[in-house]
Amino acid sequence: MTEFTPVSALIGGTLIGLGATMLMWFLGRIAGISGIVSGAAFPQSFSDWSWRAAFLIGMIVAPSLYAVFMGHLPDVTLSSDLLKTVVAGLIVGVGVTFGAGCASGHGVCGIARVSPRSIVATATFMAVALVTVFVTRHVVGA
């Protein structure tokens, strides 16, 4: 079951918003993780690659800093079923491709810019997530 953690959620949301705002303000870029990763894998130039690499390194270093200051990392449970994990990853990859971006780009940055495309994409993400949770918990019984 999940826990209600308003303080950590508020702090985390604030940091995500601050990071997205700083990226937009200083570099004019949207903090969409799928776009950042694909741009780092296939860079147009070194300057384009360097900010993307710094952003991704920050995403890796941040949990380590959390562990240092909090004394632990939050518990994360992953499926031990490799087939389910691969299928889920492929579904997410297809969704990101067809949706022209991920939840971070559309949900955090696109809605803040009042982008109609991002609002529709985020509503679709949320609807599919609700159906997925319902089917997983109540139909399949996982």
C-alpha cells in the first residue's frame, strides 16, 4: 500500500518545478526526460550534449545526496518478472513515441505553458494509469 507523505511530496514537487523552471529560464529548454535522454544519446553538438549530460548526472547524484542527508533511501519494490518489466518498458517507449513526449515534459512543463497538446496528453496518461491500476489490482489481482 502507499503512504500519504505530504511534506516529502511538497518538497519533491517544488524541486522538480524549480529544476524545470531553471532549465527553461537559463537554457530555454523543456525538462522532458525522454527528450533529454534521446538528445544525449544522439547529440547535435557538444554544447547540446553537455547540458543534457549534466541534467542526467544530477538525476543520478540526487538520490545519493538524499541518502546522505536523510540516512536512507525510500523503499522501492520492483517486479522480479523480467518479461513483465520488458513489456512495461516497451509500452512506455511506444507511449512516449506516440505521445511526442513523456509525463515530465507534458505534465510539468507543458501544462505550466498551458499547451493544449500537453493538457490532452497528460489527461490521457492519467486515464490510462487509472485503468492500469484498476485492472492490475482488481481484475488480474497482482
